[in-house]
Amino acid sequence: EIKMTRHLKRNRTHIVSVSAGEGLYIPAGWWHRVESSSSTVAVNIWFDYNNDNASSSSRTTTNVPSHVVPFRLRHSATKYYEMHAEHATNAALERCRRDAIATMGGKTGRRYDDVQAEESKCSIFLKEEWILLKGMTFVGFASMDEVRVFCDVFTRCWAYFTEEVDASAVVEDGLILEIIRRFRAEIEYFLLFVNLADALHARELVRMWTRFPPLVEFSTTDSTNIPFIVQSKSKLFTTLILGFSPEICFIITQAWERHALLSAGSSCVETESEVESSYKHFFELAGNENEKQVRSHLMNSVEDFRCKTCQSYLMEGILLGKF
């Protein structure tokens, strides 16, 4: 681990051994790690360069050594963002909604007109009812009825799609990938208009994943094909999820977190069970071979979204002189 750290830091790290009776001075703002044996008694003494009575402008000049300035700036930036994280997130999602409307407005729904059953090896036909967003124009967030209907129709259509994909079909097939892309585009667009601050919206999104048919349910009676069908269905779901953008991954995970907070505040066992079931079922749909990859994608995408949101908001704060 130490070698890896030194490599990542381009050999800018220092390793020091401190013996009995010795001391080590570490300048403020320097990242450090300490390892001690079980028989060690260590004493830390903190030197505060910050003059509490001084103005914020003077803290980065005479009162603070130059090497501490980046640390102070990081501390100020972190504090500023933590105070406005909710507002920054909402602003970022609002920009995503505007971009989605500008990009997809007027086109939503017509994308499916050229999909005919005879074009597909899997006899896939997306019915008219699936074109849920056709002609829809959202003003603000979607209504609760729209969220409920969309979640129901989406899961049913995905079930139709996966049932009709033959176990021997190659997921990388161009037509199958195109249909998955269309499913993804539709749900990504809609999820941007789900109001996470609304407990009912979050709950409906949490419940949506439990409506996906489990991998163990099959319409075929031929047990010899089951492993291939499981692999095919899990691959389809994995392909769908791995294409989700960072903001959509954030919305999905936030629905779980907010619904979990609701259950913690209300001591509702049923609500807590819904979150656990949804979370568990979501990753089970990816299958054992792909679960780790899906988890990694969600985690990294959420982190990317938060980092991008933080950077954007801090840059705005700097340009406008807010801190």
C-alpha cells in the first residue's frame, strides 16, 4: 500500500520512523498517516496558525505560512459546498432537465415508429402504449399519476422484451442494442422529472425495480435452457444499467437513500423492507457475473456527478465572489 501511494504521488511522499524521545513536526495542511505499535504512547500537539480575530483576507497572508494556503482554500471550499450541497444538486439536475428538453423535445415517441416485429429475430414489437412520453410536455416535475403509470408500463414492456429475446441471441446484436438504447433514453428522460423531494415519487421509483421479473421465473419448461436464459436476461439488464448517465445513477441511488431516511424517521418496518427488497433485487437482476460491475458503475457515476456538481458550483461561487 505504501509503495502504491508513493507511486501515485510520484514519489513525493516521505516515510519517517520516530523512536522514543523523538518528535516529528508536520506542517499544517499536510496529509499524513500514522502507524504505531500496541505498546506505543504518542502525544499530539497542535499548532494553530489561524488568528481567529483576524479577517478572512489576512488569514492567507501574514498569519498563515504559504504552504497552508491551499489547505485553507480547500477547507473553505468544502465548507461552502456543504452548506449549499442541496441547492447545488438541484441546480445541476435542473440544467440536465433543460438540456434533455432541448435535445429530445418534439422527438420523444417518434423514435419507435420504425420498429417493426419482422425486423427482429426476437419478434419484438413495442406497442403504442409504450410510447408513454409521446406528446407529453412537462412543466416542472411529473405528476404522481405519471410517475406511477410510467414505472408500471416500463417494467411490463421490459418484461415483454426480455421474454422474447431467445436464449441464443447475442446481446451485442445491433437491433437488440438499439432497443436497449431506446429503453434507456426513455427512462433517463423521465427520471429527470421525478421529484426526489416528494416521498411518494421516491417510493414509486424504489418499488419499480421490484416489479422486474426475477431471473428465476421463466415461461419455458425446458430446464436445460435455464442457464442460458439467466445469462441472457442478466446481460440485457446489465447493458441497460451500464449506459446510465451519472445524473441518472444519482437519482436512482437517492431514491433508495431518501426512502430509507423516511423509514428511519417513521419507524415503518414496511418502508424499510421495501428499500432492502428493491436494492437487493436491482443487483440480482444483473446476475452474479455482472453484479460487481453494476455496483462499481453506480458508485463511480454517483461520485462523478457529485464531483462535477461541486466543481461547477464552486467555480460559480468564485466568479461571483460568494466566498
